[in-house]
Amino acid sequence: MNKTKIFLFALVTLLAASCMRDTIDQGALSAEEAMVARKFINTVDSAVPGELIIYVDKASVAMLEGVGEATRVAMTDIEQIADEVGAYSIEPVFNLKVNAERKRALGMDRWYAVSLPENVDLESVARSFASLESVERVEFNMAIEKPSSEAIPFDGNIFSSTRASVMPFNDERIEMQWSLNNTAEAHFYPTVKAGEDINVLPAWELTTGRPDIIVAVVDSGVCYTHPDLKDNMWVNEAELNGADGVDDDGNGYVDDIYGYNFADNMGRIMWSAKDSHGTHVAGIIGATSNNGIGIAGIAGGSGNGDGVRIMSSQIMSGSNTAGVKSIGEAIEYAADNGASILQCSWGFKPGDYPSDVMFESGSASAEYQALQYFISTSNCPAMDGGLVVFAAGNEGMPLAGYPAAYNDYLSVTAFAPDGLPTYYTCYDKGCNISAPGGEYYFVGNSMREYGCILSTLANGDYGYMQGTSQACPHVSGIAALGLSYALDNGLNFTLAEFKSKLLTSVNNFDSVLVGTKENVGTGGTLNLNNYRGKMGTGKVDTYRFLMSLRGTACIPVAVGQEVIIDFNKYMGDGETSIKVLSKYTISDETRATLGIEGERMIGDKFIITCTKPGCGTITVSMVAGGTAVGGGQLVGGMAIEKEFALVAREGNTVGDSGMVEDAAGWL
Ligand SMILES: [Ca+2]
Ligand SMILES: [Ca+2]
Ligand SMILES: [Ca+2]
């Protein structure tokens, strides 16, 4: 990229006589030392050698930006330190060529990266900078933990089954995607359970995505030539049709056609067969659906070029993993170039969290600053802001990773085809919602992969992976469908509303968290009680989410049981002044889908049996105000109709009174 670099050596001769000072003031008072220590965002332990990030005061920004101007005679105290420690350059972390005004208002212009010889004592240099009044924070450029990208290649097995008739798309391998529609077929997993999926089939009848919704996959490079991804890639047309080596669209990045490669600092997105993590994640969200090949993406369209678009914001490349600085830039890039969902299946090592002091004082780090910038950027008219989705982490710890654990981002835990927690998923603190992440199982000594998630690989083929890295893009894909549906219907939400609707459109998790799970993945045993109330609000449900965006209450119904529905429960505070009439409509389609039997109204209670799992709607007539509808000169209530969604699942329970009890996730 063409960032203005401040080359310090240019000033060295000018200011050769400038006073040298001790880089470490050995005689400092302990109060001063404490002041310096408070400026440290993280520890030196995982720092990338030769790199340091500093957050400077406003006055210093003006001076540092003035470097190189002819009238400039003095060196800032920051430059003096940099000079003393032999720094090569000080350059702004963020890209002020785009949206500079907003970035300055947020203080993003105050982050600088200092490039140093690799052999300097970074901690001591950091202390020198921190001792300056003009430096408010110092951050070591820690690298993220490279997630496992081991995939088991697709083995050619497609289990023909009854599922074929219900899957709406013609993708060759859609049969193997249990997370889209789990019908409890044992070849996926020994203790597989029906309905433990994301309930996307009925949602696809409402929307399959939109090409104006952009999801940034912040990960290793997305293989944009993959036959099942190439049609759903975000494309920077100006660069595609522009000149090599030229920043044709002036966004600060040269040749960024499908995104930008921050790991290698170049426009070209890179991948290798062994480096499929980002490609796998991308396929779950946006593999082209209904194109006759491979798999279906959650928001991959209907085969008519109408899927959501994937932007590759690359932060890992082979053995290269980006540090804080490049990650900040990658997130900023996504915001500046149109993404409204940030897909993040990565995190820092548990020991690399910013200190508790930083959490408590609300002090930002460079990556936090970038994430907050993404959140505050609206690139889709259906949502005010950007949605950040993180994988909770695979350490099996009762704490989400960092930055996933921050309150502002969704952090996704992983469940297996049995609807129980996976052996690896993080849970508890900082975790928000659960989605299918998949799990291996063993038959004797041989490992079976069908319980994992099948998606695209960087060699142009397909393969299975497991992890919260796979659960996370399920939520990103569902969010992308939600934005598509909202745009289709002219709806607009604040980011808080959108997140709230997503987090409450879930199926109950806690009801199955009793006893133990014999761990098919590792041979160990999970105590399920440990996970109660700790897997997030519940298991994400795509159809419920779209209904929630539409403002239609979802009523869970147990399959094969007669249930009594009290619509009054869904009237909000209007219950006492709204009378439910014995009049309703159910479409033939809903009747057929749910296999409805024995339906009748008794008073204002509705009795129904759904013999098949599925979703449909019922419209009920009511009188608002009074007991009867008025008409002509008659004084009376107003006739209104209200739509409800019936969600019939095997897992739904009914209470003693026959009332549906599954309260979690109701609107
Ligand atoms: Ca460009
Ligand atoms: Ca170009
Ligand atoms: Ca496909």
C-alpha cells in the first residue's frame, strides 16, 4: 500500500547534535514507573520482533504528519526516541486516505507503528516511549494464533437418503451438509439427533441472499478461483479492469481485486492446498447454491447470481500470520470497502489478552479500535452499523478467546450433530450463541469425518473440518440472510436490534444439558451440567430469525403431539384489550408442510397437531378494543389480523397443561 512513511534517517543528519537521553530512566520514582506500566496494553511475550505500536497525543499527530515539510525544524520527542533506538520508520497504522474525517474523530489517526531492527530489546524500547507524556499507550505487535486448517478431503461418499427429496437445491454434495438439515441419519454421527441444525430450509423460501450484501472473511486467503466460490466473490471492478501496480480506485491499496493480502502486504490473495481455513469458512457462508456442483452456502443464492459476496481480507498466509497492525488494517479495509458483516474465526493466544486494567479502564488497543470502527460503519441500508462475529475458541475453556470475549461482538460456540456441546468448544464467559461446528467420531481406531462440516478447500476441492471456526460462519451466513431479507422488505434495524433478534431467535440448549456425553471425538467424557446456561442464548435458528426481523412471533410446537396454543401470550401489553376470534387462516402449503391434523379453536385457545417437522404461518383474526367488531354506525372494536409462525420440531417440549414450554428464544 502507498502509505506515507516517515523516514527517520532523513532527519538524523539535521538533528545529529540533538541531545541524547537515557532510554530508560533508572532513577524513576515508583509512581512514575506505575504510570509507565499503565500504558502497556499487552506483554512482550508474543511480540513480533522489531515492531511496536504506539498511541500518541493529538499534538504529536500534527507534528508527525508534518514530517518532511520544508518548514519543519524541530523533532518531536517521539522521533528522538525512535532515532536513539535506530527505528527505520514511524508510520500511521490506519489508512487516512479513506474516511479520514471519521477516523480522526475516533482517534484512529493517533496509532503509529514503529519499525525497528529485529534485535532491539523491545520491552526497553517500549518503556522509553511510554515514559513520554506524548505517548499514551504502547502495544506489542502480537501475532494471532494460527488456527488448525487440517481438513479431511471429501472421500466421494454421498449417502443417498430421504433427505434428497427435501433439499431444495441441486448441489451434488448437499446431502452431506447435516448442519443445514439434520434428519438423524446415523452415518453422520452415532448419536445424531433430528432437528439439530440451523433450520435454514424454510428460510430459503424467503431469501437465499443478495449480491449487495458483503461479508468480509478475515482469515487466510479465500480461493477465489474455486468453482463453487468464484461467482460469489466480491470484486473491486476498478482494480479488475485497471492497471497492474496501480491503485486504480484510490482506496489506498494496489491491485486489491478480491480483497487484500495483509499477511504478505500485497494485492494478490494467496492460498495453498494446506492453507484452506479461509476458503472453508467462506464456503459455509457463500458457496454458490443450486449450481449443480459441490455444496450449498447458507447465503449462497439460488443459482441465479444472487448470493451474498465474499471479500477476502487476508491475515494469514502459509506460515505468515499478521500481527495487531495488519489485523487492524484488515478490519478497517473491510469497513472501508463495503462489508457489513465481519467474519472472524481467529483469536490471540489466551496469554496474550490485553491486561485486565485495559479491560476495566476501557482503554482501546489498535485491533479494538479497528473493530469499533467496523461496528460504527454502515454499509447496508438494513442495519445501522457493522456486525462482528467471532469463533469462541477451541481450547474447551470456560471463557471465549480474545477478541471474541468482548461484549460488542458475537462469539459463537459449537455443537455436534447430537445437539450437544463439542469436546473442543469454549463456553461460558463471553459466549453468546451456538451453531454447528461438527465433531469427528471413531469406529474402533478409525476416525470418521461425516459429523464434521463439509465445505470448500483451497485446492478447488471439498473437505471436512471441525471447530468453532466452522460454527462462526454459520452465524455470519445467517446474519447475511437476515440482512438480505431485511433489504428485500425495506426494513431497517439498529445494530443492537439486529443482534438482539439474532440472539433471541434460538432453540433451547439447556434442556439437553444433563448427565454426560461419551466423547466420541477424544474418547473422554463431557460433564454436560458444566455447560448449562453457558453455551450462549441457545442454538441459532435461521427461520426464527427471519420471522423475528419480520415482526412475526414464533410458536414452537412439538411434533406428533396435540398442543394448545394461547395466542394471548403473544399480544404484548395489549392482551387485555384484544380479543382473539375463532377465525384463522392456514395456507395449504403450511398444512402440507406441517402435516396438520385435528385443528380447532375452543374459545380463544387453538388446538393443533403437527405430524411433521417444519415451519409455516397462521393468521388469526382479532378485535382490538371491545368484544366485537363494529361496523357502519355501530360502535365497536377494530378488526385486526396477526400472523404467527408455527415452528414444529422434534426437540420442542410441551408442559403438563399442554402449553408449549420452550420459552427460550421466543420473541
Ligand atoms: Ca485499490
Ligand atoms: Ca491496479
Ligand atoms: Ca454449489
